[in-house]
Amino acid sequence: MNPSKFLYLIVLFMLTPSTQLLADGFLSLTLAEKQALENDPLTHSFEQQALAFDEQAVAAGQWPDPKIRFGLLSVPTDSYDLEQEPMTQILVGYQQMLPRGNSLEYMTAEKQARSQSKRSEQSLRQRQVLLNVRRAWFQVYLQDQSEKIIRQNRRLFKQQLEVSQSLYAAGKNQQQDVLQAELELSLLEDQLQQIASRKQETRANLSRWTGYELAQRRLREQPDFLRSRLPYQLDELISMLSDHPELKKKAAMIAVSREGVELARQKYKPQWGFDVSYGKRDGENVDGSQRADFISAIASIDLPIFTDDRQDRELSAQKKKLQASRYDISDTRLRIVSQLKSVYARWLKLNERLRLYDQKVLPQSRQNADAAMNGYQSGVVSFITLTRARSAELKAQLQRLQLDVGKAMAYTQIRFLIGEDA
């Protein structure tokens, strides 16, 4: 190879960010989140709906389109001569209706509130996407780590089989111990087959958010997220719920209903309109002078007098919608607070169980298994006792993993409720 080219490759390798190199071929949780948000069609749909309401808000604040009138007035039917009769005119008119009261202002505000509602739905959808992709990623992580733990323990069970075969060959135990050790290995193989099936299912679920190709990559462990801590007490977390997008959406719908009430009130106000027209006349008067043209100006007013079964009913309906929206947001707030309390309690309990496993269960199960192996080799412990000790150690390790993932999922649910920046 050309020395200069070789030197160039070395420099290029040194300048390439190591994190990028490490990321090649792996699927981190951060990458999965980014891909899921970019590919989610509902997020983009809510964004377009919000922009549509923004456009409608501008349109709602404009006056109604005017009307232009063209026509002929008082044309004689005997000759259709426009100069024969003095009342014959070529008419051009302009008609404009004015909005009732401040109805344009309230219609604009109503559309703006609907736009805010859609943006809140977009924010809520983004949180749901992050929640779902994290759950899917952790399910894949759980199966990968479970497989890793079982494969590590399979070496111990193979060692157990070798010890039983050695003792059987020396006449120090029965053939039943060898058969039992072989059975335990076969059961571990069955567990691995079950995990392989579950891995396919969990990766298929993950591909819903990341796409098929990314979902097939090996996962990059992120212990920081698994070991995340909450620097807040429950009361502080509850106070953060005011920024929850579902509550913001309900608040926006209250604003929509409030504008609806004001719009209903505007219908009690009169609606004004004006009409200006110009009549062009041809021909001459009796004295030989040119006939004068006509100009007309008319004002009209729409008087809402009979309001019992129209305006009164509509105002009453809008008030009921407003009250229903207030009940709705109260129910939503209670439900979200209840969810937070429940998941926070689960998160605390999982922390306690993890401490128990780290401080007692795992060390004790390891010591018990080692002691059982030593006792079996010395002939003072039965093979069934050794098998139970090894199985208990494996079960404890798998349970510890499930607790770790369960805690991460609980933390994810709390992040969904209080927000990503909290």
C-alpha cells in the first residue's frame, strides 16, 4: 500500500468520533427514540391539523365577501329601448353585510384554541411514542439479557454434569445423578428456545417504531437509564402534572367552549348591512336636457327578536358544553394523578426489592450454590440439593433482571406523565 495512503487512513480513523464507530451496527435507546419520533405518522398528522386551524383562524377574522350587483331596471317590453322611458336604468350596486357584534374576534379565538388543542395532541402523541418505543426496547433488552444469564449458567450446569459423571465413574454416586444433570441441561436448552421465540416477538414489536432493519440490530446497553433516580418527592411530581399535554388539550377545549358561549351571545346583537348602487340613464328629457343618473344608499338591520327557541336554546347548549368540558378536565386530572401515585408506589417498591436482591438474595444464592457444589463433591450433599441450589441461583438472577427492567419501565411511565425535561 502506498505509505501516504496508509497515513491518510490512520489520520481519518483518529479523527472519526469514537462514539459514531461504536454506534455502527447497534441500536441504542436514543436512536430508537429518534427514529420512532421521525417515522410516526400521527405526530405529523396532528401538526398539519394544527397548522390548518391556524389558517382558519386568520380566515375567520375577515368580513364576509361583498356582493356586486349588475342589472337593468324598468326596461320597456314593447321596444326594449333603453332610451324610451325615463325610469330605465343600467344598475351597478355594492352590498356588504357586517358581522354581529364581536363575532369575528370570538371565531378567531375559537380556531386558535382548536389549534392549541391539536398541538397538545401532538405533544401527547410524542410522549406516547417515546413510552411505547422504550417499553418495546426494554422487552428486547430483557430477552437478550435473560439469554445471556442462562448461557452463563449453562456452563455451571455442564460443570455439574461433568462432576456427576466423574463421581459416577469412580463409583461414588448413582447413575440417577448423571441423568438428572443431563435433564437439567435439556431444560435449560428449552428455556433458550422459549427466549428465542420471545425475542422474535419483541423485536417485531420494536420494528413497529424503528423499522425492521434497526430492530434487528444488537442493543447497546444504557445503564444510566436503567439506574435512573427520581430527585423529586411525590408532591413535587404531582405539581409537574400541570404541563401534561392531555390536561392542556382539555384546557384548550374549555377555551373552545368558552368562545362558543360568547359567539352564542353575539347572536342576540343586530347585524348591519349597507347597499350602495348607481343607476345610469340614457336618453333626453322633454326639454332636451340629458337625463340625470341615480345613486341609492340603503342600510339594513337584522333584528333578533324571537329568541326563545333559537338564540336562547343555543346559548343554553353552549353553556352546558362549557360545563361538561370543566367536568372532563377534572376527571382527567384525577385519573392522571392516580396513575402517577400508582406508578410511583410501584417504582419505590421495585427499588426496595432491588436492594434486597443486591444485598441478600443474590449473595446468599451464590453462596448456597457454591456450598452445595462443595458438599456434593465431598459426598455430604445430595445431587437433588445441588440442583435446587443451582436452579435457585439462576432464578434469582433472572428475577433480579426483571426487577431492573420493571423499574426502568416504571421510570419511563413517570417520565411520560411529568414530561421529558422534568
